Amino acid sequence: MKARRLAAVERRGAIRRIQWSLVAVASTALLGFLLFRDVPNASRTSVSDMRDEDSLNSARGWKRVTLKAVAGLIVLGVLGVASIALLAQVGGNSPHLDTRAGEGAEPAPLVDPSEIREIVARDAIPALDQPRFISVGAVEWLAEREPVIEIEIDGDARAYPLQILTWHEIVNDTIGGTPVIVTFCPLCNTAIAFERPSIEGERTTFGTSGSLYNSNLVMYDRATKSYWPQATGQAITGPLTGQQLERIPAQIVAWSDFRDAFPDGKVLSRDTGHNRNYGTNPYPGYDDVDNPPFLFEGEVDGRLAAVERVLGVQSEDEVVAFPYFRLQRAADGELAAVNTRVGGEPALILWKPGVTSALDGAEIATSKDVGAAAAFDRDLGGRTLKFEVRNGQILDTSTSSVWNVFGRAISGPLRGRRLSAAEAFDTFWFDWAAFHPSTSIWPGE
């Protein structure tokens, strides 16, 4: 799995700050030395002594100081440029997309352009470019079971309520020093986050194209106007065709689970600058398992119902869909902890009830309970853990440490340790199968 690569994103913010702090300290020290090593000590020179000095010598002295200041600034500039170059080569830096593909002829599209359906005008669904946040304790408008997207990088935990994302679909944000794009496609029930890349030296942002591909949200980057289906994070048209965005772990959870796990976290505010009826569902009844998907023109894989909820998990060698209804059947009491392998690598699949659908009733807070699922790498510290549900808690059988739905040990010998997130996301079956036609389906236990 790509869990280890995804986990590395969480260290980038800390690495950047440490590197820039070292540069700043070194630069300040060098500049101070150059400026003041020959300046007369004011504490040892009286005003009368200074007045008795030859004015010419004084002028020469200040000239030397001025020259040293200029030299110091030049050195500081050179050091800054060198530091930036160093940061670009050291790990912990942001992804840069190759724009040379856009020179000359534009790359051929990866898909038939006629299959990209334009539904509304570009940016008709407005992305949030300057999101505001409030503290967990200040939230009074979220019900206990309402779904939120959880993302945590370098200790900065944020919740993005689906009652807001269903109306905006994209949030351009920075979490733990990492520029990110948080996305939700209501038609596919898919929440995915990516790191926002640098294009020609500038951090880009993303907007909604107004188009769909396989009924999936198609984003566009504002630097090149290339089109990116949310489900893959790969550009399919435009100058950046073929380039890949880097995934960041994100999962849909109940508001109460986020609140309890991250009391100091931040929550996307409803103060968005847009007049929307947040809390209501603009797609009532959409996730009825007997309904066809909206604007999907492909052939639905008949192995499951089109809008059956699945957790799609992928590794380098295999993709597997874990149907929610089978995870619920595997639950011991109210929790399911499935020890499995994907592509030969050990994985933990968790499922927990108590999360309402954002696509069922007219009001999200009172919609049906569909639960939430997540996937993690079971390898930790050189050993492979096995998990079970015991007395309503998730425990590993090696140490009996207790774990939460975020893959963190909250008590026991492994308290404070965390599992790496697997490359996985919630989605409807029709969309997962359309983008992953070779997928297998977990048969259940």
C-alpha cells in the first residue's frame, strides 16, 4: 500500500518549519556579526568624548559600518537563495508538477472528451478559497451523528462538515503548513484530499469545472485549466494531462467522534461568504439503493447495486471494495474490525455505526444511519498487529491496547502510537467500479 508515503505528508509541515528556522537563525547571526563587530561600544564612550572626535574619522567610521551593512544584506540574500535551493532538494518539500508537457502541442487527452459531461458553468458551484474556522467548543449547529471529513496533519486536526461541502465540493486550505484541497463529490459520496502542488513556482488552487466524468466531480487547476477527476487525482485534459496529485489521508466520521478525539481541533465555519441553506440536502433520496446514479452513462457493474456504499482500498497490486452491508454483518456488537490483506499487505478495515447519510433525507441531521468505514496498515514498528472487538472496544491482540476509529491507540502499552492510513475512500459502487474495473469485492466473513 501507499500508506507509508501518505503518512510522510504529516511530517512535512514540521520539517519545513525546522529548516526555515535554522536558516533564519544563521542568517540573523551572520548579519549581526557583520554589522556590529567594529561599531564603537556606546556604553564605554561618553557624549563629550564623541563630540571631541575628529569629524572626518567619525564619517569614515560610519562609512565602514554602512559598507558592512550593505555587504551583510548581500550575503543574507545569497544565503536565502541558497537555502531555498536546498529546501527544494531536501525531502519535506511540496510536489512540483512538470509543466514542460504544456510547451508546444498540448498532450492528448487520457479519455474521450465527449465522455466529459458539462452540466453547469465553471465555478457555478463555488469552491471555498478563504475558509474560516471555529473551535470545536463553539459549534452548536452540528448534530452528534452528522458526517464530517476529518484530516489531521502535524497536529493540526480539522473537520469539514458535509452539510457545507455538499454545496461547495472544494475547499482550498492549508493544514499543518501543508497546502491542501479538500473535496467531496455528492453524486459519488466520495471525500478525498490532495496536496496542492506548485506549478511554475506558484501554489495553485482548484475550482469546480461544472463537468462530470463517470458522474464524478471534475476539478480544474487555476494555473493551467487542466481537468482532474476527483476519484483519481490525475489530469485527463489540458497542459498537465497525465500528472498525478498526491493523496492526503481523509475519512468521513461522525461529528461526535471528531469532537471527542480532537477537542482542540478546528471546524469549517458556515460563515463562507455564500448564501446557502447549510444543513439541508440538495439531493434528497439520492442514495436510495434502488435508484440509478445521476448522469452516469456507463454500464453499472452488476455485482452490486449502483449506489451501494463501499470502502474502496487500493495497493500497488490490487484494488478491493468492502461493501458497508457486509462490514455491518461482520460487526461484533456495534463495531467491525476486519484483519485482511490487500495486494499482499496487511490491512485493518474498521466500520462503526452512528453516522448519518448526507444524501438521504431533506435534513442531514435526521437522515438514516449508514455508519462509517476506514482502512489502515496493520504493520507498526516492525510487527504486524491483529485486531479484535472486545467489550465494545477495538483492541490489538498483542498488547490489548485500545484503538479509536482514527487508527490511534488511546490506552494501553501502545498509547500514543498510530497506524498509517491505507489508500482508501468511501464511495458508491458504480463510481468505484467505473474507475477500477478490475476491482475485487470482499466476500465477508
